[in-house]
Amino acid sequence: MYAGEPGSGAGKGGGGGGAIREAGGTFGKMEAAREDEYFYKKQKEQLSNLKGHLDKEISFHQEQIKRHEDAIRRHKEQMSTINSDK
């Protein structure tokens, strides 16, 4: 993906990220590594949040299923009561 190493200076795949990264060298590489780490942690946090949200959604829908099953059972009981009254 990169033409050169990230943080190795402008025009080599690591440029355009500020004065330190454009200068290249060790500081540019360290800055590129920090940036990669930041985005890795950010992505990990976002995935964790997504999993938490999906867990809540699953719980909600499971509760809705339970309520609907209870309603179906009640309606079937009412139907059997109506049919037995005949």
C-alpha cells in the first residue's frame, strides 16, 4: 500500500501528516507508529461498543419473543375456552 515506509518522509508514503512526519527519520516513524496504534485502539473500542449494542438488541428481541409467545398461549387458551362453551 505504501511506496515507502510510513513516516519515512514526504513523497515516500508517509508524507502529509505534519512537520515531524514530513521530515522523516526516527521521529516520523515513531509518529506513524503512534498513529497506527491510535487507530487500532479506536477500532477495537468501536468494535467493543458495537458488540455491546448488538447484545442489547438480542436481549430486547428475545424478550419480545417471550412476550409474543405468552400472548399466543393466552389467545389459544381463550380459543379453547370459547370452543368448549359450545
